[in-house]
Amino acid sequence: MKLLLGLTAACLLAGPAWGAPLELEIGAGRENLDRGYADWQSRYLEAGYQLGPRQSVYGLLRETERFGQRDHELLAGYYHPLAPAWTLVLEGNFSPTHQVLAKWSAFGEIQRSLPDGWGIQAGLRRTEYNQDRTATAILGLERYWANH
């Protein structure tokens, strides 16, 4: 928690010097479990920075407690415009402790904006845990009705 507070202060102090808006979110969550299992808890600091139109970087630092064990996780991602309607998303995360969280994960996705608020995405995620590995294919279709 002390690390999260220190990073929050550093981001708030450095943000105005970058000359662009820095989005910062700090939060916590708790999931109550039954049958004698310990509750799950997490605390996080998330930051995002707009580099240009449709181009941004983001990161997350999270501490998670599950089954009486504590893990830390660092995530970084990048949005990059490929063409007027195409965007590439790259994301990676790792946990140096990885007791209940994944050791690491890598994600890549391509997004296409379509007329009338529609969009389509296709991506792949590779995740490695202590005892297993997974590969996930993602295909999505979305529709926006308003831009607020």
C-alpha cells in the first residue's frame, strides 16, 4: 500500500510537466466468499497517458490477496493507430510473486471502426501460470449509441 501511495504522489507531481492529461485511478475491491474460504481483496493504481489521436499508453500496479496469499502485478499497454479506422493494442503483464496470479500474460488485438458506431476486434492472449499455460482467441463486435 505504501508503494501505491508513493506512485500516486509521483504521478500527480509529474503529470503537469508532461503537458498532456494524465488519467489516474486508484481503487480497491473485495469479494466475499463462502464455505470458509478467505475473502479476495485487491488494491490498484492505474494510469493512462494520451500520446496523440488514438494513441496512448497505460499501466496498472495491483496487489491481490487470495487464499491467504499476496501477489503483486504490473501491467503495461499501448494503443497505436495503424490507419484511419484500424488500431493495434499490445498489452503485457507479469507477477514477480505469482502465487495465485499468472506469471505473465501477453495480449495483442487489432480493432476496426465501422460505420454507425460499430466496431470489431480480434485478438490473442497467451498466459502462463505456475502449473499451466493458456491461449485465448478473442473476437468481438460492439455498437456505440452515443458519444458523451
